[in-house]
Amino acid sequence: MSMEQRLQHAARAGLASGRLPRVQSQCIWGGYGRGDVCSLCGEPIRSHEVEFEVTEAGGSTRPAFKFHITCHEAWQLECALG
């Protein structure tokens, strides 16, 4: 199974369980990682990697979701296919 397929499978599982929301990213913050764990793959986002931080619309009290670029792409693709 390719990395892309693994990420898409993880995104489908996260959406099905409710761990990840089924929304299109409206506001994304980007910067270098600080070692936080990716909301999709569970791996740390290191300082040499770009981190996308996504907050839920509507003033949710849930913490922001943080993703590697490729993980964010897989999640958004699965949201669109929904």
C-alpha cells in the first residue's frame, strides 16, 4: 500500500469515527512544525516540516487540528468525496 493510500485510509477512518470533522478548511494557518502530533497520521510535525493548523468554524471549543501538508491534502480529499 502506498503512502497516499495509507493516508486516505486513515482519513476515511478518522471521518467515520468522528475524530476528524467532515468540513472543507476555511481558515488555515501555516508555519514550521513545533513537534505537535499530526491529527491524521499521528506522527510529530518536525521543525523542518510545514505544519497546517485548521480550526473548526463557528467558534468550536475543540483544539485546532494540525497536519503535515500531505496529510491535510488526504483529509480534504476524503471530505470532498464524502
